[in-house]
Amino acid sequence: MALQLDDYRLLGRSGLRVSPLALGTMTFRVGGGSWGSSDEEARAMVDTYIDRGGNFIDTADFYGQMGQSEVLLGELVKGRRDRLVISTKYSLTTEPGNPNASGNHRKNMVLSVEDSLRRMGTDYIDLLYLHMWDFRTPVDEILRSFDDLVRSGKVLYIGLSDTPAWQASRMQAIAELRGWTRFCALQISYSLVERTVEREMIPMAREMGLGVSPWAPLGQGVLTGKYTRADLVPGSMDDIGSRKAINAVTGKLSAKNLDIADEVVAIAGEIGCTPAQLAVAWTLANPAVCSPVIGVRTPAQLEDNLGALAVDLSAEHLARLDAISAVEPVFPIDVLKGPAEGMMFGGVKVQER
């Protein structure tokens, strides 16, 4: 059954209503390179997304030059800000060399929120994500700082991005026990070329009440079918303006991933959609996924990605995609879902939650 942007979903274990696709703004005002949007393209994309009923827009204090993604977004949503759910993030450095202008600690969180509010010209942030885990800040400091911001009214909901599953579940449990604000969203990389999160992250999110909002559902563009085996050459981060170089350095461009992309292209041709639409639709087929973030650069790409809402994948198609992209189970799941499961229940069938 085809979805629309105004077929709103609840974000995790909260009452917040969001569209089934979120509009990402990482391409806004990136300052050159081959993957940035012009201000005119950004305006056209925001207008199209909102006009179709979309209400979930994602940014970060790190996006664009010196937070310019937030500045442009604030300008583009004037007069309609309150109908939108705007998420932003803190953690990454905004002032290289300043030890307290990055990280997960209270000082950076508070100052980042004040800066984001100023840049976007708003009084509140709908959803504030911890952007990346810093392995240094105590969890009680993070949780209490989030809770203070929510109680102040400057932040309404909180989420986690790129955080280990054991820390995310630990923090959610502590917040619940202490009566502090709980997380309702988890933003992680999830696609047909990044399924390792199915081992711990996604099951944790379902158990702990976090709505999953995948970033890079197109596998950094690999799943669109635009790369070939000729692109399997070493890349250099010196060529930061090239998406292909970034994908080569980070391992997204690999023989296995191109095999997956070939199957995506083949199935897309069979059902009459584009590879990008199929890749996004595949993430939506996971019941833990609430709203994938589509990081488009042009209005044409936005139109194409929005078409994913009309794609209906059959059980056969899902099985083929699973077969080509499945990741190996790791301990303890390989044991718990193996012969030991029979020893646990003694041949009696017990329904899983």
C-alpha cells in the first residue's frame, strides 16, 4: 500500500507525529564540492517536501560551513516553522582547537543549543540528537543535561545518533528509573550495504522505545547503481569533494557492495521503480524503522526518493535482497538462535515478542 508524506508515524515511544521520510539538509551550504546544493535548489526541495505534507527536517550544527545549514533552513521555513519537526545535533567540533567546543558534555550541549536556536531563528528545537559518542563524558552528565534543556522548554524531544547499543540502552534505562527525559529516536546508518546494525542496534531500539531514523539509506549512493567495478580503486580523503573517493576510503565501494547494488538494479527494473526508490523502500519494510533521512542534493533527486513511498516489495523480492546482503550473525545471537534454542524450550513452540 502506497504511503504519502502525510501518513504520519509516531516517533518511538512518544506522541510526536513525523512523516515516513525525513528531509536531510547535509547538502545545504557545504561550500563547494560535487555534492552540495545551491540555495535555490535547497529552497525548491524544502518547498516541495512541505507542500506534499512532509514535516520532519533533519540538520546539525556541524552541517554546512560554520553551521550555515541551520542558517539557511531557518530562512527557508520562516512563517511555517511551528508545523514542522526540526531535528538538529550537537557533539562535533564547531571550533577546532577549543577542547570544549566538541564532545557530549554539558557545556558543549548547552552552548550548541543556544547557537542552533540563534542560527535557525527559533525559540525551541523539536528533537535534539547527541551526534556521535565521545567515549569520555559520563552518562549521568549527558542525561541530566538533556533533561534540563527539556524542562527549560528549549528542547522538546531527545535522541541518539551513532552511539553504541550498550550505552544507548543503559542510558534509556537510567533515564526511566530516575524520571528523566527518555530518548525517542535513534539515527544510525542503515541500508542494504550496512546491515550490521541488525545485530544489536535495531533490536535494542525496538525494545527501548526508540524510533529508528536511518541515515544513508542509499549506502552513500552505492545502491543507485552509478558505480562499476572500474571504480574499485583506492581513494584519498584529500579528495574530500568527491563522494566516490569518500566511499572508497570508508569501504562502501567494495566488490560485495557492488554485487548488492546489481541485485537492487535488477529488482528495480522488474518492478518498475528506480534503484534509489527500491533501496529506501527496503529500509521502510523494517518495522523498527520510522523515518529514513533522504539526503538529496537536487529537486530531481528529491522527487525520485519520494517515489519510494509507492514501492511495494514482495516477499520474494525481500528474500532475494536478504540473500545477497545478509551479514553473518555474531555471538551470542549465533548461539541463541542456533541449536541452543531447541535446548531452551525443549521442543515447545513459544511465540516471540
